[in-house]
Amino acid sequence: MEPAVSIVIPAYNEEEALPLLLEKLDSVIRSLPHPSEVVVVDDGSRDRTPQILKEAVKRYPWLRVFILRRNFGQSAALTCGIENARGKVIVTLDADLQNDPEDIPRLLEKIEEGYDVVSGWRRERRDPFLSRRLPSRLANWLIGRITGVKIHDYGCTLKAYRREVIQGIPIYGELHRFIPVLTDLRGAMITEIPVRHHPRRFGKSKYGISRTYRVLLDLFLMFFFQRFATRPLHFFGLVGLVLSALGFSIELYLSFLKLVYHQSIGQRPLLLLGALLLITGVNLLGTGLLAELLVRTYYEGSGRKIYSVRERLP
Ligand code: UDP
Ligand code: MG
């Protein structure tokens, strides 16, 4: 029988947290009205995580395990779990027990209300302030401003998704932080509810403050995707046109000085600036054309659609 809900959990060196996590999941799954499964993806752990999972499969009939050949990163591990999930609703969860599996039924209730994405919000977050909560506050605010997807807690992995809006979304690099934005690109209805949060009792965080610049770059990528994913020429072309127009005007002006007033222009910095602007501008236009070809190859070669249907009647 197909499960109704799939709980997807990436795990990297989480041997200490896993036994308790599985125990908690067991009671949650028993309490759910529909049959459910848990998909744990071992992301190339170097501790006893895979052994523990192999043992657990014998004990828990709802457990399915994927063991990756090496550490591919949280995004890749999540993608593996999501692709292999069979439920109509997919819940993502960290393995470290900072989120509480007991919040899952409340997320599912919201999905039943009709939302496509229900995001967990760690309102009382139990992490260090300076190194975690403050940067994350700023990041959430900035992401909300730039993408228009205003949820409080992008970093919280505990989220529930209707399968149609998340399956097939390519979560490259570290884009797992931006899954709500990626689903928004498909027109998902998104909401959030407060969830519990606990201090990390086992193991340690896999990320440090160095993620800041990666989040910023990914945010720029989201900005680009949201507006120009199917028309990159409009982005590159606009910048290209402005720059080449500026460069062209400058060179025109200098030619005028040279030809009409016979002034020498060879030593003028303006000459260099004009040439630079022209070259850059024309280059950007070319980049835009190339990007257009890439976009077409991307959609047509993969069979992806540039639209997403919510309902079909009758
Ligand atoms: N994780 C993973 N592969 C990695 C890094 C992390 O599967 O390369 C998992 C990790 O086991 C945890 C989740 O992703 O279940 C989130 O990681 P972590 O708790 O270290 O991140 P934080 O909560 O500190 O942002
Ligand atoms: Mg964590």
C-alpha cells in the first residue's frame, strides 16, 4: 500500500541522535491517521550511522534507507529522499533532534487545509545568539525582502510539502535553504506555523559562519530565477544596452571633438572608459543570447514545463 506521508531525513554522522529519533518517529507514525513512511538518507557518514540504520530497518516496517556512496551534501541527500518518497505529502526533518517530530501532525493539518507548503518556524530557537540566531534573522529578513516569499524561518528544515510542488525541483548546491522560494516559482501556496526547537544534544553542526557568502550568492540566483528564468536576455540585454549606449555616446562625443575641433583625444581617460563600456555592453548582449539558448535547452531537453497546473477540470 502506498503511504500517504513520507518523512524525509538526511543524516550525516548522526549516530548518537538516530536511535532516539527513530523511537520518537515510531510513536508519531502510530498516531497518524494514514499509513506513513520514513526515508532516511545516509549522506556518506563516517560513523556508525549506516550500521544503525541497517539494524533499524529490521525493527521498523515504516523505515526505508538509502546509503549514499560518499558525502554529497545536505541538498543532494534531501533530493535523493524526495525523489524516492512515495507519499502524497513530503515532510522534511533534520536527524539531529533539534526539531521535534511531534510537530509533524500539526504541519499535516495545515496541508489538509489546502496549503502546498507549510514551513516550520522556530519561534523560540535554542541556538547561540551571535553565531546562529542573529545571522539567521538578517538572512531571513533579506531573503523575504528580495524574493517576496515572507516566511520567518528559511533555515528550519521541518517543513511539509505537497508532492507535486516539490518533486522534480532541482535542489543543486546548497539550495535546500531556498526550497520555499523554488516552490513559489511554481506558484505554491505557502504558510508557516511555530514549531518547537531544542538545543543540539548530540554531535555537532555541519556548518559554520562561512555559509554567509554562499547564502548571499544563492539569494542572487533566486532573484535571477524569479524574474528572468525564462527570459535571460531581458536581464543581460538591459544592462548590455545601457552600457553600450553609454560607451557609444562617449565615443561619439570624442569623435566629434577629434573630427570637428581637431582636438587630440588619445590621452583622455574618457576614451578608455567609452571603449570599456562598449565592449562590456556588447559582451553582455551576447551572454544574454547564450543564456536564452541554454534556457531553451534546459526546458526542452528535460521535458520541464515553464508553467505549473494546480487543478484540471472536469
Ligand atoms: N547533513 C547531511 N549532509 C551534510 C551535512 C548535513 O545530510 O553534508 C544533514 C545533517 O545530518 C542534519 C541536517 O543535514 O540532519 C542539517 O545539518 P545540521 O544540523 O548540521 O545543520 P544546522 O541545523 O546546524 O544548520
Ligand atoms: Mg541542526
